[in-house]
Amino acid sequence: MQSAKEEVMQFLKEIPDNSTLEEIQYHLYVRQKIQRGIKDVEERRTYSQKEMEKRMEKWRIK
């Protein structure tokens, strides 16, 4: 498993040389959120569609 630094270094090698700092930050942010989501699924910290609909019902405008 790569360290965070190694992952960033690999990512920087793969993106175009003219990428802006803002673009780099955005892609790192998205990558982090995807990794967190995958970890949540692996650790069963998710809700089914029915569970989510029930939880969100109180937010619905009636």
C-alpha cells in the first residue's frame, strides 16, 4: 500500500504539466472523498435506499 505522499507524487506525474493548483486541489479532494466512501462501504457504514428515504422524510416539504 502506498503512502499518501507516494499517491500524490504518482498523481502529479499523471496529470498535465499545465494543471492549475486549483485543479490539482480539486482532484485530490475528489480522490479523498471516493476513498472515504469505499472505506465506508467496506466497514458497512452505509444505508439502504429505504433507510435513507425514511431518514429524509422529516426534511420533506409538505
